[in-house]
Amino acid sequence: MSQNDLENTMLFKVDKDEITEAKSVLLKVFEALKEKGYNPINQLVGYLLSGDPAYITSHKNARNLIRKLERDELMEELLLSYLGKKEL
């Protein structure tokens, strides 16, 4: 990787279908964590920051669900939702 590569802005794009799936997965995982008595926000933040699936319960297959998606897809869905945007 050359110095010029490090100075250029990279373009990252997630398909709209992946975002819809990301929202569905986040909601299912949130509910599974809540049902097991965990603080879903703390657990999801831990997972998103570290990538460690141990933050997510296996209850209702939540751990397997969340691992089907890349963390950047999940974070894009969260940002779009937070900013009140349907898409970019």
C-alpha cells in the first residue's frame, strides 16, 4: 500500500437489502438479550466494538444471527436510523 493510498478517501457501500436484514437481526438480538436479563445496549456496543460474539446470548439463536452480518453493516443501519435517514 503506497502513501497515496492512505491519503485517499475510500468508498464503502452496503446494499439496501443488507441494511433491511441488519435491522431485523438487531431487533431480534435486542429482544433475545432483553429476555435473558442483559442490558441489550451494553451487550451490542461490546460486540460492535470488539467483534467478540460472547457479548451476544445464544438464546433464540441470536449469536448465530448476528454473526451472519458484518459489523460495518450493523453500524451503518444504526447510523441511518439514528440520523433519521431511509438511505444515503
